[in-house]
Amino acid sequence: MTIAHDDLRLDEQTATVATMSMAAALNLALADAIRTDDDVVVFGEDVGALGGVFRITDGLTARFGEDRCFDTPLAESGIIGTAVGMAMNGMRPVVEMQFDAFALPAFEQIVSHVAKLGNRTRGGMRMPIVIRIPFGGGIGGVEHHCDSSEAYYAHTPGLTVVSPSTPQDAYSMLRTAIASPDPVVFLEPKKLYWTKGEVDTSVVAELGTARIAREGTDATLLAYGSSVALALEAADAAAAEGRSLQVIDVRSLSPFDDATVTAAVRSTGRAVVIAEAPGHVSVASEIQARVFERCFEYLEAPVRKVTGFDTPYAPPKLEHWYLPDVDRVLDAVDSLHWEDES
């Protein structure tokens, strides 16, 4: 299943190609959406004058005014409730939840109303809401600031859940998410905010698709968010040892692109799933199960997964022990029953 939106308003005369950080790409996507669609509003805690804790909304209030980008009280449930009311009245709210775990007070609103109103009204009332959530670790933050709660949202019918891993996808996927008539949880890997890449603002993304981030023939690494960068690093290390690893950026957790993932794993016969979140009852576990179901007769070895541990997030000085790393990924690859090795 893919989701493309014909009402995405791109101004071809101002299309640009430039190298920028993921943070800058997100900022540009928000600015372009506000500029081209009078129904788009951006709000959340400290997103106005401060520009957000990660400066993703920097300059938007000064440029477009406080009626288009504004601060809210520290009340996540109220933020989402306000967004629901706005969406009911034809607006396209884009809200920021500041940090992953900070969104939990709004979880009831998201699950009971944002995700269900379209179905409850048989499509009569749509919820064009984007919920931006910085997620994941790698920045030396404490608990409540480095959680990975994607499984909660991906488990909820009615929500589209995506996570970019490149500045290009950050821009294109956010533009498409804002244009969507239905709610999108947009998970931003904060570890990658300052990574840079080329962005072409004329590119239109389809939500619900995975992408091949690297070709390979020996095994397939399946990852999303900041774990894509880790998978690519592991593939580089494996190449130095003579092993060719394919990397698939899943990027859409719901809906899930079974076709791309299945074709990739069938082509190599081996797979490792990589994610920062704890592995128990996780998105990584779901991907692992889907691959087993659809590729069983093609597999040369069990599908492995490399994840965070089943504990609360580690303190900053222990973070490097908690997060998956290249050695753990290569250990998983080495366990994939290679016939030419003892």
C-alpha cells in the first residue's frame, strides 16, 4: 500500500536543490507548507520565539506571524485536542511533541480520537493532522528524552507512521504528510538532525514505501530512522571483509512496504533487522515475523534482530552500551549460517 497525495502544492518556480542538514530540511518543509497552504498551522511547546528545542521551527513565527506558528502551554493532551478541533474545521495542524516520551500524556487523544474519527464517521470527518515527534537516542540525553515509542503508534489502526533517515526524505515526506487527509505520526531521529545531504524540493514522496539505501548480495539489513546510518556503517565495515550487505530503509512503519522488503530478502536469503527500541513486542519483531512469513522458503538462516535492550533507557554515560552498534550488527550477520565458514 502506498499513499500519494495529488493535492500536495509545490511551487515549481521556487524549486531548489541544495545541501542542508535534516533540521534545515524539516524547517524548509514547514515553511513551504505554510507559504503554499493557508490552512497549515504549526504549534507546540517553545516552537514560536525559541524555534523549538532543536530549532526545527526557527524563524517561522518571525516570517509568517503568530497566527501560523505559535507556542502552547505545557499540556500535550491539550495540544492534540486543539489540533483535533482545528482539523474538524478544515485546518491542517502540524504539532510538535518536543520529545518522544513527552507525547505520552497525549496518547489517549491520539488513539481514541485522532486515529478513529475518520473510521467513526465513515470518512465524513478526516483528520489531516501531523504529529512531529523527535525520537531515539544518541544525543546523551536522559530518560524521557531518548525514548523510542514507535511500536505504540504503529500498533494503532488509523495512523500512518513514518520516519525519515535523510534530509531529502525529511523534506519530501513531511510535505506529503502535511498534504495527507489523514493523521500522520512523523518520527524524527534526533541523532540525525545535523547530518547533511542534498535536498531537491521538487521531489514528491509517497508514504508507505521503503527504499533501497544500498545494494548488496550476501545479506539484507532492514532499518529505519537513525538505525539506517548504522546499517550503512556496518555495510561499509563488512565490505572491507569481503561481504556484500544490502541496506533497506524501511522508513514507513505503517503502512508497511512488504513488497520491497520481501523482494530484498528473497534476493539475498539472509536478513538482520536493526532498531534502537527494546526488542520485545517491537516494530523490529513485527518486521522479523513478516519476513519469516513471506520469505521462509528463500531463507538460508533465521532472521536476526539487533535492538536496544529491554530496560528503561540508559543514563548518558551508558548510552553507548545500550544502543546497537556496528559490532553487534556484524555479530548478527556472522551468525547467518555461512556455508563457506566453519
